[in-house]
Amino acid sequence: MDLAQRQRFFSTNLLAWYDVHKRDLPWRRNKNPYYIWISEIMLQQTRVDTVIPYWHRFIEKFPTIEALADAPEDEVLKAWEGLGYYSRARNLQSAVREVMETYGGIVPDTKPEISGLKGVGPYTAGAILSIAYNKPEPAVDGNVMRVLSRYFLIEEDIMKGSTRAYMESLIYQLIPEGRAGDFNQALMELGAMVCTPKSPHCLTCPVMEQCAGRLEGMEESLPVKTKAKPPRPEHRLAAVIAGTGERAGQFLIRRRPDTGLLARMWELPHVAAPEPGMAFAEGGEAAGEALRAGLAAEAGLDIQPLRWLMLAEHTFSHIHWNMGVYVCELAPGPDAAAAGAGDSGPPPGCAWVDAASWREYAFPNVFLRIVKEYLK
DNA sequence: AACTCGGGGGG
DNA sequence: CCCCCAGAGTT
């Protein structure tokens, strides 16, 4: 069997398998380009089971492109809370506003137009064009690269851009006439359900007979992929600043900067620990003093640590936080009034919240955990 | 091409 | 623990 026959075998059998075994996912129930778009952004680096409840809540809250374009950004971030990669949410809203202004509220159906939208890269452009509009464009994600690298025994490093380009050129040859959306989804479905990263389920695979990786006994060693650098450790000290007097029962939160890590999310005030060990000190005198001095210098907050609360560890893709958390109060005296203990409001960029109202703000997961522990 | 950007689930 | 996930933007 030559290459052209193996390619036909692949497309035909994969599509037949998909027609029988495809999952009933909420965004597959119709071809609404907006629904598809939301699902594809959420699914970037995120598993289907995680996305499903977020997708339902998001569509309920922002049913149309217009509704999302008109929503306050804070509400969009809140709907994204816990999903991660928060720039996806901000880019998405920027993009739907562009669709309202430039394309009359209709998701464009050409590659250059849709690729110009914020947050829509080569994968997402191909996914929306093929799934919503059935255009014969490739949508190459990690699943697709794994399946193709095994079936066609491609040993190039899938982290390289040239490998992705080769996979896309291959897809153009493989898409069956008139079934681009189903074919792309079938590839990803196979990668997610059968051709999994570890111990692929070859015995139930619809294309196993002609899979070069399987025939060579290499299904477990493909795809070839350079491994990521381990996250660098960071040691930090955080403060739950409890209100006193009129502010009893409240605590202070602040908004993160407009750019960078966790941009525009809310958090508890925290500073870098001068010594790594201070993050683990569990109430050490030096750690408490470092937290006091750090918040005074960086945030103009004059606080007094009262007790150690917890060690909060959190791993991002590239950073590992070790954060020692202290319950604090604003220090008494004239500075306290300036910092918001008196009639004046909270410091700039900060807000006083209580056990109920804090849930209205969007927090990264690590701070959700800390606040829940504090309120327990 | 390398780095930044979250969080969770499976083995 | 490690790997990986329906990736994109920035430099």
C-alpha cells in the first residue's frame, strides 16, 4: 500500500469512527460560530471536562457577541476565574468588540480576517473556519500532532514551528471533500480518547492497521518533544489585612497591574521574601518584619503582623510560588487613617471586602484558597 | 526560537 | 511527582 492509499485509509476510517463515537459536547449541538469560538478559546491548554461548566456559565451570562462586547471587563474576568491564562478572556473581549465594529457582529469566515482577531492564532483560526463554516483549513493542536506523528511516523520535534507547518500541509491533503469540520474534530477526538499520550489504546483504534508508529513499535515514544524548563521557585510573603473598628470583619484586597502575570486580577497584598527561608518561617520574627517593611515600601501600607496563617504553594507554567501568609492589621496611629482605617476609602487600587462581597471580585486560584482558609 | 502566560487531571 | 492539555502574544 503506497502513501496515497494510506492517507485515504486514514481519512476514511477516522471519519467513520468519529461518526459513531463522537462525544455529545455542548458546543457541538449547533454551528453557532460564537459558541464554537468561545469553546476553542477555553479549550486552549485546557481539558474538555474542565471547560464544559465554564462554557455553560459563560454562554448563559454572555449569550451573544453583542452581550460580550458590551459587558464590563470585570464581569468577563470573573466568569473566567479559575480557568487560567486570563489574557485569553481579555483578548476574547477585545476581539468580539472588533467583530462588532468591523464585521457587523458576524464572525468573519476568511483566514486573514479571523486570524487578525486578538487571541486567534493558527490553531483557533482553523478550528473556527472548519467547524463553524466547514472550510478546508487545518487545526493543528497537540492531539493532532501526536496522532499524525504516530500514524505517519514523523520524528521531528513537535515543539518546532517547521514541524507544525509540515503537519498543516499534510492536513490539507487529508481533509475529505466537504467534511473539514468533522475531520478536524475527529483527529482531536482520536487524540483525546484513543491515541493518548501514555499507553495509547491501539486495539480500539480505527487506523491501527496502517499506523507506521504502531507497526514499528514506536507508539509510546512518539511524538518527539523537547521538555520544558522546570518552573523557577519564588519565595513571597502575603498579608490578610483584617479591618478593625468600623471595618471589623473586612479585609483588604488589591488589583494587579494591567500587564504581566495575572493581569488585572485581584489578590492579597504580597512582597518578595528577602530570604527564601522566610516563606516557610511559620511566624518567625524576621519574616513578619520583612512583610511589614515590604508593604510599607512597596504599597504604602503600614501593617502589623498578628499570626501566621498558612504556607500557600502554587505552580504556574514557569514559576513556583512558596508564599508564607500572615494575618495582619493596619498599624494604629496617624498612618492608619491615611491607609483607610478611618473615614477615607481604601488605598488606591485596593478595596475592603467582607466574607460575602469578596466573591464579586476575580481572584487567581491561589488566593481563592488562602481567603477560604482565612474565613474558615 | 525562546519566553511568558494558569490550572488541573491522569498515570 | 511528572507530563500534558482543542495555544497565543511578545521579544
